[in-house]
Amino acid sequence: MSAARTVTVPVLVRSVRSVVVPEPSWCLGHPEARHPEAQVDLTHEGSPISLDLRLGDEEPQPFLTLTPVSHPYSTAEERREPFVSVSVELDDMACSPAELLLLADQFAEHAAGLRAWARYFSTLISNEAGR
């Protein structure tokens, strides 16, 4: 387990001022060019995990993207603790019955993958809380 970290993030409050906040070990950092408008807008984001779908000879399409996130100063109390943001994307596609079966197999694989990622994120978040 790594030592507790903090980060100094410029925040716009009529003028730019810096705020020192605890930073989770999984946070990718805070780019200089992206200042929150206010402290409540401060966001910690981790590395996104993409689960893709493939049909036929086509390139894999993004299907699910899982990203650890927290908004430590949010006015919505449930958003202050780390959570996993899930984005679902799927373009329309024409499927034969055989392709539908392949799609179903991939959904089953992704269900198992989601369970594994849920355990991973649970460990990641609980380790952070134990600091």
C-alpha cells in the first residue's frame, strides 16, 4: 500500500486559488489546463477500463467503460465517496442469428468480467479508505 498523497489543485473562485486536498492513489492527476469552476466541482478520476464487443470481421466496438471516480466536495453526499462510473455505448448493428449467439456469448463473458472488476474496485476503494 502506498503512502497517503495530497494534490494541490488550482480552483477558480472569482480568481484562481489553490486548494490542497487528499488524492486517492488511483487518481490520474489534475491537468493544469482543466481547473474546476469551484471546489465542489473537483473530481478524482482513475484509469478507464473498456469492455469491447466484436461482431464478424469488424474492429471491436467500445461497449462498457468503467472508471473509478469521486467528487470529494460534491453537494450530493453519495458522490463524495469513490464509485465506479459506467458508460454504455453500442452502435446499431444488423445481426444474423449466428451473430446474436456470438453477442450473447460476449455478454456472458462481460458479466463475468464485471464481477471481477467489481471485486477489484471494491479492494481498491476499501484500501484507500483504510489510509
